[in-house]
Amino acid sequence: MKQIKWIFVLYAILATVSIMGIGVAIGEESILGIIGSIIVLVLVMGLGFITKAKFRANGDL
């Protein structure tokens, strides 16, 4: 079995929390909350893809 890459688990949890934040912000009718959660989601997903590319380049994935 392969080793768990804990950084990817962290990115997945953060992305999930930001998606939940979008839902909560919609429920609260908070435009700033929606925009903030979307920005956090894009940043977390971007960091995840960048990290995955670095792992592939190093042959660790």
C-alpha cells in the first residue's frame, strides 16, 4: 500500500469546509461570506494542484 500524503488530506478538508462555508453564507444571505468562501476554495484547490505537480515532478506520487 502507498503512504498517505497528509498534506492532500488537509487540502481536501479545507476545501470541504470552504464549500460548507458557501452553503452557510447562502443560508445567512451574506454576499461577503459567499465571496470569501469562494476565494478560499479557489486558493486551496490551487495550492493542492500546485503541490500535486511538485510531487509528480519529484517522483513522489
